[in-house]
Amino acid sequence: MQLKHEICSMQILLIAATEMEIQQRAAGNNIDVLVTGVGIPSTIYHLQKRLEQIDYDLVIQAGIGGSFGKDPAMGETVLVQQDAFGDLGTEKEEEFCTLFDAGLADKNESPFTEGWLINKNEWLDILPLKKVKAVTVNKVSDDRLLTRQLEAAFHPHIESMEGAALHYVCLLEQIPFLQIRTISNCVGERNKAKWKLEDAIKNLNVELEKIIAQIMLNSKP
């Protein structure tokens, strides 16, 4: 994917868990690309390290994700407005309890708001994509119990393995960010033949190009 923008002074960091998720490799155009690796620990470490080296005006995380229902639909690209660490807590007799509900952490201690990592970036109101709630998990599973626990605790629209890590770091560092996800599967779907990875990645990159172009064109030179 080759982006064609007007040159502006805005410096953007584009991150993804894997190389296959983003086909945008163009250097220049004020865009750096960072492949963080899969999962929360790798994302936090590599993102934090990069942010210590370079001052960015915006961090964009692009990737695929699973949907908890029919909305968002397969192949649809969405913006994550709020995210949470979905399996960070306690479990007893198949009942999951978040750290906040268990009294082990303050749900309003920075960077959390009511237990959520909320993105208040103004681009969320400008960009024409659906805004959703997400949870970030350490494993993608077909365990129906895990799915029910996540739905009961968070009522999320989608899940990923890195999103909350982006929100956590950028909120603490006070750096504007966006999390963009395209739906590749239904959460808990055991039949991998029903997953649409290639279609999701294709759609993701189409929407990513539009988003970056709009941001670049609407940024002051």
C-alpha cells in the first residue's frame, strides 16, 4: 500500500502485532512503522521503548479482531473507543471478577476511568467508522466459559490481544492514539475455516489508507 499525501509536520507511528496485518511499509511521509509482536507484554515493551526515542504526534494501532456477535460484522473495520485487560482478575467457581471489582485496584486510578482505558481523541468523532468497546486477552480461545465471562464482565463488542496495551501506554504517556480493528472471526468460533483473515486484512488496509490520508490532509503543515 502506497500512501500519497501532502507533506505535513505531523509525525505518526503506525504499529501492528504482525507484518501481515499492515501492508503499509512506506518510509517518509512522516510515518514510521513498528511491528511490536503478538500479545500484551511485547506490545507494551516495544511501544514504550520507541516512544522514549522519538516524540510522536499520533500512534495508530492497526490489526484484526474477533466479534462477540453479529455487530460489528465480519470484515467490518471499527475504531476502539475503550478497552480493558479482559482476563486480569480473579476466578472462583467459574465466576470471573476484575481487579477493580475484587478491590485489588482503584478503577479510577490513572490511566483507568471506571475500570476502562478510554480514548478521548477528537479523531474518534471525525472519522466515519463505528466506535466500539473492546477487551484484550492473553489467549484467543474457543472456550465458551471464557466467552461468557468476558461478556458478563465487560459487555464488549470485540476482542484482541494487544489493544489495551496501546491504550495503557499512550494514556500514561499522554500521547494521542487510535486503535483500528477489522473483524476476522467470531469470538469462540472453533471452526477456523469460518475465519476470514485474508479478507479482514485486505479491508483493514483499505480503511487504514483512508484514515491516514484524512489525518494527513487535515493536519496543519
